[in-house]
Amino acid sequence: MMQTLQFFYEMNFKNSLFLDRKLSITHKKTILYGPRKSGKSHLIVDHLSHYEKGSYLYIDFSDDRVEPHLVAEHLPLFVQKNRIKLLVIEHFDFSFELPNVDEILLSTSFTCKTLVGFDSLTLYPLDFEEFISFDKKHSNIEHLFNLFASHGTYPHIVQSVEQDYQRQMQMMLHLILNDTTTFLIYKRLCELQGSKISLFQIYNHLKSFTKISKDKLYAITSELIDQKLLFFIEKYNQPSAAKKVYPIDFALKDALTFKKDFLKRFENMVFLELIKRDKNVFYEEGIDFFIPEESLAIVCVGFATTEAIEMKLQKLLPTFWALHVKRIEVVTLSSESTKDIEGFSFSIAPFWEWALQL
């Protein structure tokens, strides 16, 4: 087992493709959470570039050659003998007590895993601001939005020279989900992007062509949520009402079905910008997203004239009053203005401007 640790200890790291993310590792003991393929490994390798070789030990538990129970047995002696300053374990399984090291950095895709004394960071795939920072051609903002809308948010797909993004996403999902039943469940939930659903409906759909129990469906869905591959949002103050479902990338539905609904995809795009900024999001009838802490209502309209938007908002006035909304943001793909209606201040802005001022 010492040979395995020595192999990792002697590894050389190069991160030539790394582009800055908003997130940085600053705490001496950190757990880095996030869905697979969100860029955690690149962030970790960049972090290692600030340390002298020989002062850190990097271990990846997703490497099939690694046996965690043997690592647990030999690690304390190895870090002591080599005076390791920083211990990094990717895909850590939390199955053993960690040795006494000044700095420890762990990564996992399971948010239910925690340790006392550790700072927690969550790295999602790219938000729109990070996406445009990847652009080296100085394209105009509307062209960048069109690329964003077609490529999605996964860093390795955004940076790929391949043109078939849908096939790349399919391969990535098979790798991440690693199980036929899980894939079928996730595919169905992605197909229902932005819709109000119940798991009982999903169960009835799936049982018509595959063998599955309700318990297994609920367990797998819970795991997908824990890995932040999937989000359910509740109706405000009505936790038992049907929830709306959104996948971790708005482009996933197009990779899994030929059925298209651009407005639902656009909603998903807006939702992800909010969730990546730790907003506590609900929905309400006629209102796509409601953030109670900010008394903020967000309405996604895609393409619509200012007059059509004003008519829509007029109809929603009773809901705004009932929710004590103070601010209304309308996210579009064209219009732009600021107005007052019945004492409410509302702004209309295209997605690319709205996302960059969040």
C-alpha cells in the first residue's frame, strides 16, 4: 500500500486548461462539494500549484487501483514520514478518520457528507458570468448568450472543440449515473424540465416499460437531488403541492429528447443563475420564481413586447400584493425598460444583462 501512496506522492500536475472560477479555496480544512464534471478537480489542481512539490499528497478514490481501507491503515505513517502539509482526497468516502495534517482538502458529490471543523464550498457548473470569462475571442454579449444557450454549462463541454454537444452530454451522463435505472429516471425528469410533477406520475410512467419499485424510485431521486444533479422547487408556503423540477444543466433535455420547449429551458437557465448564488427559491401561480427574503418576484417571458409584458403583470397584481412583493424582475430575450405599475417598480432586462448584475 505504501507503493500506492508513493505513486500519488510523486505525481506531477499540469492544469494548462484551467480558467478562473468565482470560487476559491481559502480555509485550511475544506470539503469541496459539487456535481461530477463541475470542475472540482481543475480547481483542486490549480490550488496545488501554490504548494511546493513534496509538501502535499493527492489521492483520488475514484481510481480503481486505490483501496480505501488500505489507505486508512497506512496514511497516518506516510504523512508523518513525509511531513505532508496538505492532504487532498478526491471522491472521499468518509469511511475512516483522517490523520493529523495542517491542511486537508476533500472533494465529494454528496452534500449529505460533513465533518466538524471543515469549511464547505459548493462548485456548480458555469454560471453565465463564468461562461463569458472563458471566451478568448472577445465576442459580443448576444453572440456569447447564443453559445451559452446551445452549449450549456459544463466546463469540459464548453471548452470542447467537438460540435456534437448532445452526444457528449449523453456520454457524460452514462458515466456519471453509471446505472440503467438511474439513467431512465433522470432522463424522464429532464424531459419534464420546468414542469410541476409528482414522483407517483414518474413511477406510473416508468413501470410501463421497466421494472421498478416506488421505494427505489424515491431513493434514486433523493440521491440525484443530494448530488445536485436535480432540483425540486416548492410552491411558496405549500410544501405538499406539486413541485417544479429543473436539472443541473438547462441543455440536458435537448441531449435526451427531441421534444423542445424553449420557454421551459429559459426558465431553467434563469433558475440556475439564482441557485448558484444560494438564493432560496419558490414558485407561485403566474410567477416563475419568488425569493421571499428579498420580496422579489421573477417572471421569465422569453420574447415578448413591452405591452404584452405589462398586460401580464397587470393580471398578476393581486398575487404580488398577497405575497408583499416589493420588486419585480422580468427576464427576456429582447425587451428592456424600467416602469412602475400600481406602485410596483419593475425592470425588464434581457437575460445577459440580468445575469451579470445579480
